[in-house]
Amino acid sequence: MDFKHLHLAVADSIATVTMSRPPVNALSREIREELLHAFDDLSDRTDVRAIILAGSDRAFSAGADIKERAGLVAGPGDYRRLNRLVREVFYAVMDCPKPVIAVLSGPALGAGFALALSCDMIIADEATFCAMPEVDVGLAGGAKFLQRHFTPTMARRLLLTGRRISAAELYRLGVVDELRPANELMPAALELAAELAAKSPLAIQLIKDSFNLVENLTLRDGYRFEQDMTTKLGRTEDAQEAKRAFVEKRQPVFVGR
């Protein structure tokens, strides 16, 4: 697929997906379709072991394209189809077997904030700020994404007021993993992605699957699931290589089997 609003680059087992829809990377139907296509492709590519998702033009994403929404013709099924596309983009990131690092600079608002929260890790610079302003533009949604990262009262505050929250506060709360100066942002993301890409892709996938699947399970059922995943992983070639490398005091070479 030829992308109109995305730049995709792959090097050293790391894919960098950059949203480029000036001025603020608003999420239109078209860019959402491109994101869905890109992450589905990257999920299956054997030459990719980690993914960076970033925004260009000094913004990660200002969220839903309100102008497009205002012009939407509410014919039969239109809103259902759009809503399906919106949620499937989030799922494509969450369900991707490769770890996804969100790199934030500037605003990440509404659906753009939810997109960042769908990633496995978040790195931001001091210019970053986030908000859920849906209450002010005739929309609603995002409670589930906020509940995964914030206390109940903070999630309510963000959704009910639409207030901005700074990168420094997000870092203090543990939502942002690293806070970096702007010139260090992408090098830090690439360093983290390289560290992830060096791990066994099977182990990475099983761990990510575990996080997604145990979220709504009881402690007993969730840990039982993780034990089953560990048993399956222990029978792979990568697991045997990891053990040999540990005993031989060398770096393991993983092949994804």
C-alpha cells in the first residue's frame, strides 16, 4: 500500500512509523486506514522486531478530525463503520506481536492520546501535553484507555474536564516511561527499540499476549495462563539458546523458533 499520511522506514529490525498529516496529524478515516494497514503488515514481517510510532510537525496527534466528523453524512451504517475503524486501529497496535514505542512531542489529544496509550511504552519530551477534550467537541469515549493507566478519580478528572496534563506530570504518574529533551527523544526511542529487538521475538510476543489477556482475569486465572505460556516458550529453540548462552556467558542469538 502506498501511504499518503505515513512514513514507514525499517532498519536493523526496527520499524519507524511516522504520522504526517499537517498541521497536527488529526486522525481522519484515511490515516486510520493507513495505520491499520501498516500495523497489520508489520505484525507479519519477519524483518521487524520492534516498532516506533511517532508524529511529525511538532505534534503526535490532535485526535479525531472534527471537521471530517462534522461533514459526515449520517447514512445507514456510516457511524458504525467509522466506529469500527476507530477501535480496530487501537486493537491493531495493542494486538501487534511486536513491542510498540510511542514517541510523543507536542499534543496528543483525544483519540491521539488513546493511540499513545495503546502502545507498550511511551517516551516524551518536555513539549508534550495530553488531554481528552471530547467533552468540549460533542464526543465521548476513552474511559477504558484511561482506566488502564490512571487512578479512577484522575481518569474522571481528565474526561469530565478536558484539562491538559503535562509530560512532566505524566512522567511523575508513571504513564510516560522516559522524559527526554527534544534532541534526545528519537535516539532514546531507537536505543530502547534496539534493546527490545535483541530479545527472543517469541518471548516478546508471549509476554505481550499475557499482558493483554490477563488484564481482566482473576489473579489465579491470570497467573495460570502465564505459566502455560512459559511452558510453551520453554520448548522453543530460542529458550534453549537462551539457556546455553547463559551457561556459556555469551549473548544469545535468537531465530524466532
